[in-house]
Amino acid sequence: MKIEDVKNICVLGCGIMGSGIVQLCAGLGYNTTFYEISDEIVKRSMERIKGSLSRAVEKGKMTKEQMEATMAKIKGTTSLKEAAANADIVIEAIPENLELKKKTWKQLDEICPKHTIFASNTSSLMITDQASATNRPDKFIGMHFFNPAHVMKLVEIIRGAVTSDETYKVIYDLSIKMGKVPVEAKDGPGFFTTRFICYTIAEIIRLLELGIAGVKEIDTMVRLGFGWPMGPFVLADFVGLDTIYHVLEYCYNETGNPAYKPPMLLRKMVIAGYIGDPRQKPGSRGGFYEYFNVPREQ
Ligand code: 3HC
């Protein structure tokens, strides 16, 4: 299969990352069907996408007609079969749980045509391991987007042990069509980007635990001293503290490197329901800013 042959894309999971990916695919004119676990979440996801597109119209980044054409390409469903039966590419953005992902890929392997490429937006779980749940490891690849997916330019592409060149080329070309810059990293826990960012955030949380500086002070120092667009705590709250926690635990278990050991403060916050910025994570009690009762500026 070549990129020109791709007509239908299925996106599994329409949360923070999935909704951005749906927006990108539909914006390119692909028939885009997303799968979610309940009608209520399908509805909420549609509203999230519509809200994001409306803001793009308000900002003059797209016309109202383009927005309507994009929305017309999107369909949401709670049926995995309906979502994936005609897909040329499946992009997966469900929770970061290896068993759940493997179970889902196994089901999809039976639902999808033989030519369908399976792309995982996992930020950490090894591609070769996920691919082993299917009978098409050559058509399995990592396509790692960054939050917000419709804005951030990078796509980290990860080949599993037996991913074919043909699969790589389709996903590379799709990334280019999306206006992204694809960069290849080797398979392994956390690839490059996730090991880099989670290690950094874990170390910053340890410095906070030590009392070296406060949440707002650290964010200000990193923004103004190092030019990050957002401070590390705003970023951590934005990515999701549950996600960071699970990624650290996985990287720690797989590598044995104590740099990835999840800090106790993070563990405590996640257990208590502080899983990130409530504007991004519905149902969250808050992130670092709410936990430490610091007013948000960003
Ligand atoms: N919380 C929630 N959403 C925010 C936000 C915040 N603190 N700040 C910005 N946004 C959203 C806006 O609502 C907007 O969404 P929309 O297009 O749907 O309206 C979008 O971000 C872009 O906003 P702006 O056009 O106003 O752009 P800015 O100039 O404010 O830049 C930013 C926003 C692009 C998010 C910038 O601050 C940035 O680059 N931050 C760093 C992001 C980053 O590091 N992402 C990678 C995270 S790691 C990851 O994703 C990997 C994963 O696998 C773990």
C-alpha cells in the first residue's frame, strides 16, 4: 500500500491525543472514524473537536467551510467493528496499558483487512511487544504525536523489530501530509522523547520534594531561564500526571534505572485523584497548581 491508496483512517480513543489526531486526519479529507467506549464520551469528543476547530476559525487559521468539511469527515462510534472494518490505517490512542492495547490489537487483527497498517501513538510501550499480539508485525509501527497533537510539529516514528519499509514509508508520508516533521527513534521503553521528558519531570519533582524551590518558582525559572514555552509543572499537568506516573513506572521496571523511579509525591497525587489540569483531564481534582494551591497563570 502507498499513501495514495489510503482513504479511511480509524482512530482508537478520542481523548486529548486522539481528538487532535482525528482533527488532523479529517482535515486532510480522510474518512475518519473514531472509537470510544461510551455514547457519552463519543458526544463529548465530538464537542471537543468542534470546539478546537471553532477556535481555529476564530483565529483565522481556517474558514468556516473548511471546518464544516472537516466535521463532515468525522464519525464516532462505540463499535470497534464499525470503526475499523474498512480502515486502511488504524491509529491507536487508548490508555497507556500494555494488556489493554494487546487485547485491542488482537481483536483488530481479526476485524481489519489484511492490508491495514496498525500505528500506535503509545508514548512508551514497546512496539515489538504490541506487534506480537497480531499476525501482522510487519504492518505495525509507532506513530508518536505530541500534545497538542494538532499543533506540535514532531512525530516520533518507531519501527518494531520486523516493521516493513513499506509500512514505514506510508506513516512517514502521512506525517508529512499532516504538516509534521517525522523523526525515527529506535524501539525500547519510552523511545527517545518520553525517556527524555519523563526523566526530566521526575527529577524536577524530586527537587520540589527537597524544597529547593516552589511550583511557581520552578516554572518561572525554567520558562525565563531556559526558554521553555511552559514551565515543567504546567507541562506535567497538561500531559497528565497519571500518564507520567505510569510511563515512569514502566521505564523503571524495564530498565532498572533509578532515574525513572516515580517520585513519592507524584504517586500520592495520582492515588488521590490529582491527575492533571482539569481543563485537559475531565474528573481530575487538579494538578500541581491545585495540589499546592498556587493560582494558575498559564
Ligand atoms: N492547558 C491546556 N491547553 C492549552 C494550554 C494549557 N496550559 N496552553 C495552550 N493550550 C492549547 C490551546 O487551548 C490551543 O488549543 P486549540 O488550538 O484547540 O485552541 C493550543 O494549545 C495552542 O494554543 P495557542 O495557539 O494559544 O499557542 P501557544 O502559543 O499558547 O502555545 C503550546 C501553546 C503549543 C501548548 C506551547 O505552550 C507549547 O509548545 N508547550 C509545550 C508543549 C509540549 O511540550 N508538548 C509535549 C508534551 S509531551 C507529549 O505530548 C508526549 C506524550 O506522549 C507524553
